[in-house]
Amino acid sequence: MKPIESVNYSVFFENSLQELSVFLNQKNYSKVFVLVDSTTEIHCLPVLQHVLEPIKFDLIEVSPGEENKNIDFCIGVWRMLLDFGADRNSILINLGGGVITDMGGFAASTFKRGIDFVQVPTTLLSQVDASVGGKTGIDMDNVKNIIGTFTQPKAVFIHTPFLKTLNKRELHSGYAEVIKHGLIYDSKLFQKLKGIVPEDIDDEIIYRSIEIKNEVVKADPFEKGLRKILNYGHTIGHALESYSLKHDQSPLLHGEAIAIGFICEAFLSEKRNGLKKEELSEIIKTVQNSYPAYKLNKSFYPELLHIMKNDKKNKSGQISFSLLNKIGACDYDIYCTEEEIIESLDYYLTCF
């Protein structure tokens, strides 16, 4: 599979870690840093070290989990870069899932007004979504990615054997973004996904999912128009993810939350944007096949609506959605009322 050409950089798929070694040898950086969490340090760093040898690098470690994707941990990364003597000709390699690629990209894009970084995503979620597209960010006050930049990496290196280190929940979480790409852009991909379970995902599906994300991003790098379709499922999904992170003992993972968003926003798509009832049923069945019911309660609604009102995609106080007009096609900048959103949450309760 040939590299995917994105916005001023390449996404390498085959022999990707060897390509990373070639990339670093060609660039002659003054210092190389690798950002990991405690999980990727154990399971993924030894593979990277073996391939990069004899390239020297300094290691920066943060704690895993969305709850740590905040300014305090980002300050810790900046401080380590300072302590290790990073200059503007340094590079940061982000080795990890979505938290590492989001926060590492943000830390690099702001340190000394920007140093180079590359993404080596180790989860399905980060491979098909977080590492591609140039969005960096951290959370604040339970609002997802509210602080961040549009900064493209110098390259992305996809090593799918890293997926063997994932547990079932993490794999299913990433699978939701693959489903989304089919729903918003490629009905053939969605039909293919209906016949498999997340554990059956192969390199061809991952490659196609990255292609879709990349095609959308290349057409609209700064999310002025078409790129907004990538937010399908995320207006309600992000609110649920933030709520769960604050209140639940075992919080929803990103993909689990946006899978709930798929159902709610498919309901809104049928109500507001011409999605057929039979397609709504297809989407619900697909979500039910891979994701358990969430114990949503009407008492959550006021806080969920408050979180949605702070969503960065909103305009003039209106809550913005990207909604399907059919499976494989999506529209954006559709504003729904609080009453409609509550109706969609009520609808989710009828599906399980």
C-alpha cells in the first residue's frame, strides 16, 4: 500500500517504522524526543527502539487516559523539553493513542512557537482519526479539545501490528470512527462493516478509513466547510464522553460515546435531513452489534445540554450538527433545538 499524500506530509503504511528511521536520518534534527504513556512505553517503545537504533532520543512519559489530556500535563511536557535542551530544530515523536497524538501535537506546535512533530499512532482510534488531519488539542473544564491548534505533522507512520496490544474495549472504541467514515462518505465501506465485528478489521479497511479522513481534510484543512462532516456523532457524543469522564466510575471511551451519538444524530438526521427510516434502522442495528447500552438517564440532560452549548462548532449560541441525508453522504451546519436534542436522547433509550 503506497503512502497517502496529505496536507504537506505523507502517511506511511507499509514498512512504516523503517520509513521513520529513513525520515530522521534525512532531516538531521539537533535533538529527538519520544512522547509515550506508561502503556506504550511497555508495549510499543521497544519495537520503535529496535528499528531506530542507533538514533539517540530522550524519552518523555505522561500518564495514560483522557483525564490527563490537560494543561497541567502539557506543562510537564514543555518542562521536560526545556530540561532536555530542546531547540527549534528538535523533533517530537508522539508514540501512542489519541491522547498522546492530540496533546503531543499541541505541545510541539506551541513550544518555542513550534517544533516539528510526527505521529506514530498505536491504537485503532489514533490510526484512523486522531493522528491524521493536523488537529491538536487538550481538554479544559470537561470540554473536549477546547484548546488547540491546526498544525500538520511532518509525517504519520501507521504500524498496524501495534493493534495487537489493544484490549477489546479500545479496539471497539477505534472501530466507531471507521463506521463513521463509512456513514458520512462511503456507503460501500459501511456495508462491508455491517458483515464483520471489530476484531475482524484488516489493513485494507484501516487504509480506506485513513484515505477518507485524508480526502476530507485535504479539501478543507481548517474546517471551514466539508471537514465539518467528520463531526457526525460527535456533538452529542463528546458531551456524553465529557459527562461520563466526570461522573462515571468506568468512563465511556471516545468511540463508545460517539456510537451513542450515531444513534441520536441519526434520529435527528431522519427528523431534519431526509435520512430514510430503513437507513436509521441499519445504523441502530450496526451500533447495537458492537456497543453495549449506556445507562443514560434523563437527569443527565441539563448538564449534557450545557456541555453542548460550549462546543467549539456552535454559532451564535445555536448547537451545530453534521447530519446524514443518506448513508454515505452528510451535510453540516444544521442547528437543532434543545427540544429536538432531548427527543433524540429519549429515542436512544428506546433502542436498548
